[in-house]
Amino acid sequence: MKKVYYQYDPKTKVYRRVHPTFLQHARATVLNILTVILIMGGSYVLFAVLSHTPQMGELLKENADLKAQFRVLSHKVDDAILVLQDIEQRDDNLYRVLLEADPVPEQARQSAYNSPSRYAELLEMPNAELLVNTAQKIDLLNQRLYMQSRSFNEVVEMSREQEQRLACIPAIQPVSNMDLKRTASGYGYRIDPIYHVTRFHKGMDFACDTGTPVYATGNGTVRYAKWQSGFGNLIEIDHGFGYVTRYAHLSKILVTKGQKVYRGAEIGRVGSTGKSTGPHLHYEVIVQGNNVNPINYYFMDLDAEQYEEMISLAENHGKVFD
């Protein structure tokens, strides 16, 4: 609606309508525009002055410092994850390989907190992307550290079991035979000395004088210690972990069923009882219910050269004692 102007006439004491010229309209418009510009400029200057107060400057500096510290923290977390990954590689490819264990699944190590709601509060803050990214990295690091801690606990427990297992596995000769002169017949097909037919010899024979000490070849528990047809006086030791050893044709048994024995303990004496043609010890190693070649279970007694020599002697197809 167009404005209407009036001017008071003091002589007649009457308000008369005034009709402004174009120039007067233009001048009024320019004055209004200048007034608005001055107000906006003044407001900007006032804001600029107030924003550069010492308190505001300190707040701006503190904000910049926090952003810089978060960036440094993010880089440090990256470095920590790289170090942890190196430890994980050694765990999977060295410790667990030596202990014959499966590696830790990568999915278990990566299962950090992925719920979007976990970071909802951070998303409402300034620099939200930087905050959320750093928080996710820290959560991932915590998850991987937790899994690695559990893995090392498992490795320690497996090491203890492995130490016990190594103490139980048959690993020495059952008679003193460092010069190998007592090695008689080995594992495999041989001519039976009584029936003169080829049969499979399930163990090794050691030719010894009657009364020669016989030793347990690994830690274990005696599960049989008495006469058995064919074997004569027989001792069987259950070593656990699927290993059993058998000592036959003894002249004397020095242990009882259920007795705990340790590697190197004297358990009997060599003899010629049962199906035997002369004083000797028949020795067997059984793994998971199957007879195996005992020659591979003397690794604590023989070096490489002696092992090769025993193989040659054990393969001799000469006289068998049982």
C-alpha cells in the first residue's frame, strides 16, 4: 500500500497532504539502505571484536589443540595395531605351529563393536568423523588385545601339556646299548626261529645276558605286569597321549600294575621266558593301538650317525629270538 504523507501548517493549524517528488522518494530509499548497511556492518564489527576476546581466543586455541591431539592419538593407535599384528603373526605361524595347534580365526580378532548406536553421542559432536574413527580404532585394538591375551593363555597351557607329552613319549632304548652291540633283530618281516616261516616282527630284539636291567622308555603307568602266553614275563606301560610300550621275555618283573614309572627307571631284568630261543628283550612301541617301528623312538639316546647304524643293524635278517 502506498504511503500518504501529511505536513502541519502552523498558520492555519491544519494538516495538509504532501506529495513527495521522485527525488525525495529516491533520497528516502537510499537513506533506508544505508541505515541497514550500517546496522549490519556494526553488528559484524561488534561480533568480530567480541570473538577476539582473550577468552574466545583461548577456546579457539584449545579446540585446535584437541583436534591435533586426536589426530596424534589416531596415529598412535594405528602404530599399536601394527605391532599387535606382528605379535599375532608370530603366535599363528611360530608358537601354534610348534605346538601343532590351529591359528586364531581372523574373524574372531576383527569382531569389534560395530553397532552404530555405540557412537551415536559422538556423531552429535563437532569433528564427529574424527572422533568416531578414533573410537572405532580403539575398540578394534581392545578386541584384538583381548583375543591375543586369550591365545597366549592357551599357548601356555599347550606348552605345559607338550612338556608333559615329551616326558611321556618313548625316547630312549630299553636297555643300555650305546655301542649298539646288543641290537639284534628289527621291526618287519622275519623268519620265525621256531616255526621257520616268514612272519611280521612287531618290535625290536636286544640280545642281552640274563639279568640285564630293563628301563622304562618314558613316563607312564604300568598297565600289565605278569606272565602272558608267548611273551613270558611281560610289562606294558601306558604313557598316555596314545603311547604304549611292551617289554617281553623278562626273567624278573620289578613293578606292579598301576605303578607310576618315569623314564630311565629300572622295571625288570632280561630273560628268556615264553616263546624264546635265548636271553633277549623283545620291545614294542604302540601308537593309537597300532604297532610302529621302535627305531624311531630312541631320539634321546642316538645321534644321527648312531641312528643310521642302528637302522642298518635292525634291518639284518639274521637270527630272531622269538
